[in-house]
Amino acid sequence: MQSASPQHDATETWWVQAKGAAYGPYTRAQLQRFAGEGRVRGASLVSMRRDGGWREAQATPELAGVFAAPAQPTGFAPAKTAHEPGNLFVFAEIHSGAWTQFLAALEAMGRIAELAPGFWILRTRLSAGAVRNTLSQTLASGDRFVVVDATRDRLAWFNMGPGPEVAIRDVWNGDLDKR
């Protein structure tokens, strides 16, 4: 199989289907970034046309390199990937009454245990970003949650608002001595 030329990549556009709606157009580079963020998975439906021809991304020859695991440098232990099981904590504040849909989506992602009201541990192969993207589709604008990936040292959130989002970024990535 030949890979697409860089000139072809620049003109190539892709659509992604989610909940029956088509989103796009996106470039191959954007799909690569979305895959890394967990927003598009190998099982996601994609097409080069907005109105049909949907296929699983991982079964699409033109996207063969997008969903391949990156090579690890020799002499280094492999990093935990989204394909290996991980332990995630999910904290949710749901005001819209969407608890049933939220819990169904959470249960579908792996093994869960509720630790306290609105607080779960989840054992899954999905990344924090993929969990966030899936759960956010079940909620309304007044709902919010945070996903902490204890295995892979990742954090994702939904609808926290500008103040908390700045605080999260400042503390999560900030210096320990800064107060």
C-alpha cells in the first residue's frame, strides 16, 4: 500500500460522524490531533464525503498511520497508552437530571465503583479525553465534571468555567512553590 503524498494530504478532507451528525471538514493533521486527544478513535465513523460512505477510521486505508501506535525510543520503558488499562477518577455535578444517561455511558466504558455521591473510580482502556468526550455528550450546559487519570497522569474536564479552568491549568502544570 502506498501512502498519500504530502500534496494529497493538504487537499484531503474528512468528516466524522457522532450521534448521527456529520462534523467537518477536517484535514488528516486535525484527525491525527483528535486521535491523540481521544476525540476520534479507531472505531469512529469517518468519510471523505459529508453525506455518506462512512467507515471505521481504523479500517480506512488512507488513515492507516493516524491510529498506529508511535514507536518507542530504544532504552526507554514504554509509556502507558490509552490501550492499556488505567485507573481514572470521575467527579460529577449534574443538575439537569441526566444521571441515568451519564451512568450508562460511564458503565459502558469499563468497570466502575461509586466511592461517594458523584464520585467514581473507573478501570478502562480509554484516555481521560475520550472519557470526557463520551460523558459530555450525555449532559446539559449546567452540568460539569472532572476526569483524573491516575495511571497516565492526565486530567480532563467539562464545563468548569473560565475561573476554575485557569486554576486547574495553573496548579496541574505549575510550580510547587508558587502560591
